[in-house]
Amino acid sequence: MLIGSYHTVAAAAVLVSLTHAQSYTDCNPLNKTCPADAGTTESHLHFDFTQSSGLDQWTITADNVTTSTNGAEFTINKQGDAATIQTDFYIFFGEVSISMKAASGTGIISSLVLESDDLDEVDWETFGNLADQLQTDYFGKGDTSSYDRWTWASISDAQDDYHTYTWTWTETELIWSIDNSTVRTLTYADAVNGTRYPQTPMRVRIGIWAGGDPDNSQGTIEWAGGETDYSDAPFTMYVKSVDIVNYNPATSYKYTDESGSYESIEIVGGNSNSTSSSSSTTSSSSSFSSSYSSPPYTNSATSSAISRTSTPTSSTTAASTSTSTSASVSVSSSTISWAPTFHNLNMGSCENTILHELSG
């Protein structure tokens, strides 16, 4: 069961963190030349998931996602379910704001993720048997050599009420906010002098999975809060809306070398049909230039809109955590697998090594 103390969770998290970061990409631009990432020339996109049209420009990558007056419904009905969607486009720095009501249920994880082709990643993880706290996490270039990236954040009634979860992401800092209140700030320098700072074009991915699936490792099950009892199903998370502000609208983003740095990203086909009156035009086929010291967009806050009025606080660190699922996910040729088949990963030697280090 989850959390006799935070130390118990931290130890369990170490055991499973190797599967938390993205474990797969069809083409990693750090290793070879890859196709450009599809972008969007719209600087501000609003998706109303209470309408079926809200899923336009999103792909369902696993199981089934439906819409209703409650929003998009991500449901686990049985073992192996892991309903997931992702954007058909990437953004390159920006703001993402998601109105979500998390799922309840032992071992059930509601996840909001930004991810890139070269294994940069940013996460919110909400636990089915914790209604008053959740985890934030990030990875750079898929690096799992250290386990000090995740933090806890307090929240009120995550499973009974909708809350707005926001990332504000620039080349200098990354801010996690809940209902317009900052809960974590990561600077570029904080992430191993920027070498592990998420900084490459990202897609938004939203999904639910059973960390407590009995086929998962014991470490994953403990981290997730205990073994999932599928007789208690269905387990459902709801997402009412998503707002995305793309600071560098473009038709595509191209990695010009294998460095994985934001300076190396070529912005192809700058914005010409912006939906935001405050947007700036990105020049066609130009390399990224750090032309602003703060995000160029200012948005008035509504219940689902993006706001930057909160005051940043310094980040804290704890042990790293894991996201994976036992469900096989069929993805398109350009997607990154976010819900890998956990039981196919050989974790035995890793667990033994880490346990030895913990006990030693």
C-alpha cells in the first residue's frame, strides 16, 4: 500500500524510475537524421472536450476515449486498458493548460505528459488513492542515471473537482502550476547545467494506466499505491479542456544536428494564421533565436485559460518515479511509446543493484 512514509515511496520510486522516462522513439535525432516534427501555425489552440470536435488534432493511441458533458473520458475497464491521446502536432516552448478530474482507484495513475523525439519529458502524475497530493517530474534526453527529479505538490480533492494543471515552458525555465498557483519552478541551470533541461519540440499526451497492475514489478505496484483490483472498475479520469499556446508557431521543426539543444532546432514555415492577437510572427526556415526574456504572450485567466500571474517558487527535489503500463500500445510511425509493455522489460538486475545500493 502507498505511503507509510515518504521514505517508503522514495525507495519504491527508485526501483521503477528506469521505466518512467520515455523508453522508445521511432527515430531519435540524437543518433541519426530524422524527419522533421509536424508543427502548428496556430499560436493559441483551445480544445473543448465536452464536444466530440474537441478531439480534432488529437490521435487516440490506445484503447478508446469518448466525450461527454464531463469532458473526454479515459477509462480502465479491465486489465491492460490504458486509454491515451496525443496531439497530432508538436510545440516549441509555450504554455499548456489542462482541466482534469483525476481517476480514483488503488494503483490507478492519471498522467499529463509533454514529450519529444529525443526523450525530453515533463510530467504530472496523480494517484488514484491520493486525493490531496500528486507528483511532478521531468527527464532530459531519456537520462535515468539519477533519481532526484520528482517533487510532491499538494492539491485539494483531485478526484472530486476539476483542477487546471499548467506548464509554462521557455528556454530558461519550466513552471508547473495548479489553478494558477505555482507549485514548482525548474531553471535551465538546475538541470545539469541545461544538459538535461527539456528543450526540444514536444507533443502533449494525456492518459490513464494501472501502475498497480499485478503483472508489474513490485516496486511499480508499491509506488502506485498497491495492487489494482479490477473488480472495482471502471476507473475514469475526465479532461474537460486543453489550452495550448505555442511560442514558436511553425509548419515543422527540424533537428539540425545531434546536440538536442534548443539552439539547434530549425523553425520551418513560421506563423501566418495566428489565432492569438498578441502573437509574434516566426520567420520561415530560421534557427531558434532566444529573442525574448519572457514569454511573448499574456493571457487573461479564465477557468481553463492559461495565466502567468503566479509567483514562481524554487523547486525542490526528491527521488524519481515511474510511469509504465502492462498494456501494449499500437502507435503511429512518428509517435513515442508512452505506455510500454512493462513486463517485457528486464528489471531484475536493476532492482537488485539499486536495492544493494540502498542497503549499503
